[in-house]
Amino acid sequence: MSKTAQIQNSPYWWIAAPVRPLPVHPLPQKTDVLIVGAGFAGLAAAVVLARAGRSVVVVDKMMPGEGASSRNGGITSGNIRPSFDELSRRFGEERALAIEAEGKTAREFLYDFIRSEKLDCDFQLVGKFGGAIGAEQYEAGARTAETLHKRLGIETFAVPRAEQSRYIGSDFYRGGHVRMDIGGLHPAKLAAELLRLALEAGVSVHSGTEVKGVRREGAEFSVETAAGMVSARQVLVCTNGYTDGSDPWLRRRLIPVRSRIVVTDPLPAEVMDRLMPNRMMYSEGLILGHYFRPTPDGTRILLGGRDASSGTDEAGPTEKIRQGLVRIFPELETTGLSHSWYGHVAMHRDMVPRIFEREGVTYATGFCGSGVVWAPWLGTRAAHKLLGDDQGRTAFEFRPPAAIPFYNGKPYFLPALIEGYRLRDRLSMARATR
């Protein structure tokens, strides 16, 4: 393993697409729509609104895309944390199918948007292999694949263990399933391209501009920022895992969870051909399972997972993620790492992304670690909702997430929760037919 001092603790993606502060310019005193958050969701919404003729101001306390939008794995999974069976139990099979169907629509929207707008973000529709940890999980995944193929026309199929070497060079899994409607992209490049479209559409984007509060005054909103007050007819909040004290109501409902990613040093072509023969995206069937993929140039492996730490130590959490890499690919035991970093994903009590409204403010948030697809999709649906047109309809319009008792932004319960998930994963491994 590379020495910790040699590992860069910044996103690998920032090499090709560094995030930068925007030139400072006066904040408009009045606008049609003010959007809080200049990530995938906020910028995608801004493009729709500005092209429809609305004046739009986007503010972010950081640099555009500096949060999860440029720190994630770049996998277009559109994953929903609850299983199809669980969604059916909670909402009924019809609503569960509508949610799964909209996942298909959201991915197709993203792909068409990338193509039609000619976005330079290294998008490749290569498919995703999901590894099963035991025979029982393989059978359940096969049933889900069959349902999605028959009911929604998604190209997805089971891969028995005897055939999995065609998809992954690892003996850790006991078969799996493939979805061919999932691919990979360069998230920091996508964030930069969305920013470009927003600026070209006439959106006024302001970095380093913290929102201090939003209050309703009659038919309009008064938004206090670090750069002054703005009067807006409508407000859209897209802060997700970086929600702060400016919206204490929302902060009590979203848990910022660290997701850490490591990237290997360059690997020989023959090693990449053996470990990732189709250069697909990958996931595994554990609560705290890893997601992994080749880098867009096909020369390195990027792997991410949950990081339960809360301090500034990088070495310990990096080593835990590296151990996950070696568990899957033992031959990488001595391979060095070039990068290790983390970003915040927004989890909440029912783990379904959503649009909702409170006191006239519209929210698109709670993407639960799958924001590459859900953030642009729900950002644009929220924009259409503000415009009052039919494209604002979505199966993801729910009530706000429930508040978490005694929680005010500091997730005191997170270490215990993560340990509980680890125990459940260990029990799942122990009970699995391997």
C-alpha cells in the first residue's frame, strides 16, 4: 500500500475538472426564483427555469459542485435503498412499480440530456454487475431482475456463479445480476457542464454565499445571505447532504453520512482486463457494501463505501476502504493508492429521494447516495413544478421526511448505527449459503 503521505486527500475527479470559486459580482436584490445549492439538482433546475424565461439566482456557501456532485463515484445507478419487495409492502405494488419505472425514465432523461446538450463528462453506458453474497441473495436478485424485465422492459438478467468471471475477476461473490441500463461518467465534469449551461442561460450563480435564513413575507420570500438580502417569488432548496443551520427544520431530517472513495495507482492493462473484463460499474449486496468501477480511462480502480469517522484522520478510514478493495480483489494487496477523499450523502428515515413543499418553499433532496441520477431528475421535476406544468409530476413527491428525535445536525447516533449495520452484514455473511 502507498504510504499515507503519498495519497492525495482530494477527489481524483478534480485533476481533470477542478472546482473553482466564481468571480464575485453583485447579488441581485430581486429575482423570480432563488435556488439554494449549486450542485446537480440546483443547477439542473436553474437551467430549466432560466430557459423558460424566469430570472434565477443560485447561491452556495461553497464553490459550485464542491459538495457531493463532484465527490461521488459517477455511477448512474438511480438506486433506491428499499428493495422492490419493501417498497411494495410500504406503498403497494402499483406505487413501487411507478417508483422503479421512474428510475428507468430518470436514467433515460440523464442520458438524453448528456447527448442532446453535448455534455463533455466521459459518459459510457457499460452496464452494472451487482454481486450476490450467497445463493439466497442470488435467487432474490434473479426474481427482481425477471420482474423488472417483464414489467418495465429493463435489460437485466441473473449471472450464475459459474459465469461471473465474464463480468468480474473475483471469487468473493456467489453470482449476481447485470443491469445494462446503468453506466458511468465523470461527476466533476458533469457538474462543470451544468454550471456552463446555467451561466449561458443567464442564471446568476454565486459561490461562497451562505444563506442565513428564509422567511415568507406575503406573496414573496426574503432570503438573507452573506452577500445581502434577496427578494424572491419562489425558493427551491437543494442542499442535500450539506444542509446547515440556515434551515434547522430540514437539518433535523437529513443525516450527513460520509462516503469515502479510494483510487488505485495505474494498473497494467492485463490486470484490468482480468478484474474488470467489460469495464462495467459494480456494487454488492451488503448494507455497508462497496461500489466500484474503472476510472473513465480504464487504467485504475475506484472503490467507495461508508466512512463512520467524524474527525480529520484520513489514514484510518482510508485503510478500512482499502481492506474492502483487497477483500474483493486479493491480488491488489500491494497495489498503491493515489487518492482518498470523502463527501456527504444525505440519508433519512425512509431512504427514498423526494420532492416536497413546506410553507411555500420547495425542496428536492434526500438522494441517499444515488444523486448522479436523482439530483438532476428531481431538480428538473421541481423546476417544472415551480413553472406549474405537467412535467412536474413525479412518483417521488412525498411528505417531508420525518424528523429524527433529539437530532440537530450532529449525528451522535451514527457510529452506533454503522456498527449495527456491520453486525447485520456479518450475520448475513454467516447465514448465506456460500
